Amino acid sequence: MTTQVAQDPSTTWLWIRVDSIAAPLFNSRESDSPVPETEIEGDEIIKLETIEALAASMKAQGQLQPIGVRLLVDDGDNSKYRLRFGSRRLAAAKFNKWERIKAEIKLEPPSPEADDADVLDNSIENFGRRNLSTYDKGRTFAELRRRKIKLDDITAKTGFTGAYISKLAKCHEKLHDDIKAEWRKGNKHADYGFLYELTKEKPADQLPMWEAHIAAADDEKDEGEDDKDKEKTKKGPAKDPVEVFRVPKARYTKIVRAMSTKKTPAAAVEIVKYLIGKTKVCTVLGINDEPADK
């Protein structure tokens, strides 16, 4: 195989053996349930249907983007590598039973600095290619903080504000394990604003607040459904559809223009009144004539 030398002298591109690539140090995507016939890359379990679709695309179009690896052992075709990013592409290549995959290779040997760079690159890759859950973002930000990567560097690389990064990282670091498990599963009540407020309490005090939060949300939902049932009872059986009003084309044009310039609820009501010929609409830009007879 011919090595393609990149502009960065510490990086090359090469088709390398799929079975020569070890798992990454950290993967910013995480799933709860293992799925048969897929690969586990680091601590990420990849969904089968996603990999099947990607594998089909790569089979039809070829590999459009290289994966990222770091050279561990330089031994020609028997060299060993560690994955930096591209676990889904690697899993798709394995799904297709490819022997080789195109990779961007970092030649600098592993070191604490290189390891930090690999974790940050993995995060940037996943942030850019797929929307991560707030749980995965918090988990990733917490890992970057644990590695002492400067907040300014994380902000510059990811595009997120320092406040957002710090709050989500703190949620992952400080939340009770049971609450964090619900956050990971995508519990609809686990909005990060509320979770951040919980981090200001001791873990033992967080659980009662979490349970009360869920109970209050469920009660509010039940009350809303009761109100809807009562409203239906008051209204009685459904009435026949209202008459469809016809308006001249010129008036319709004015209504459309008015709706595009005045979008307040009050203006909308006035436009409806004008449409059915109930009143003159003089407060809406573009309409100043008397309504025609119905």
C-alpha cells in the first residue's frame, strides 16, 4: 500500500487492516443496551440499524471519510493502532467484512498530551456529525475536565459556551447515580436545567427532590387531561363545520400581506374579523378599506 503524506508531517493517510485497530481511550457516544451483530468500540455500543445503513452506504459509494487512529506499534503491514474517532465507520467496515479501511494516522507515539488530544478529537468528531444527548455531552465534558483540558480550549474546539460546558459537566460529576441513570436513559423529566439545580444539593437530598419533580409533572399532566375532559363535556356533541367564507382576490392579497407584517394575536383576531366582514381593520398594515358585503 502507498502511504499518502498529509500537510501535517505528524499525520499520514493509509489503508490499514481492520483487525489492527484497538478501541479508543474514550468515546463520547454511549448507549444502554448491547445489540447483537455489532461491535463495541471503547465504551460505546453501536445500534445495529444505524450501522446497517452506514454499511450499505459505504458499500455502494465507498468510504468517503477516513477514520482517525494513532500508531502504537510500527511494524509495516502488522502495525498496531488505537482508534481516535470513527467507531461507526469502523463497525460498518467490519459489518461489510472489509479487510482494510482508510485511516488518518497520527504518527506521534502515545503520551499524556497525545491521549488528551485524541479524546478531544473524538469529542469534536461526534459533536460535529451527530447531535448527542445532554447526557453524552455532560459525560464528555466531565471527561475533558478530568483530563485538565482548559475550558477555553474546549470552548474553542466545540463551539459551546463555557457556562454550558461547566453546567453539564457538573451534572455528570455531582448527580446521584440513580438520577444519572434516568438521565442516561433519556427520561423526559431529566432536563439539564433542573438537573443542574439538583447538583447544588447533597446526593442523598437529590432523590426526594427528583421524585417530587416527577410527581408534580405527572399531577400537572393528569389535571390537564381532566380539564380537557370537562371542556368536552361542557361543549357537548361536536357541531357541524362552520361555513367557508369566500373573499375577493384583492382582499385576500391584503390579508396575506397583513399576516406577514403583523403577527401578534390581537392582529390575527382583527384579520379574522375582516375576513368574515365583521369589522374594518385599520390597525393592520396594508388594509384600510371597508369590508365588502358578505
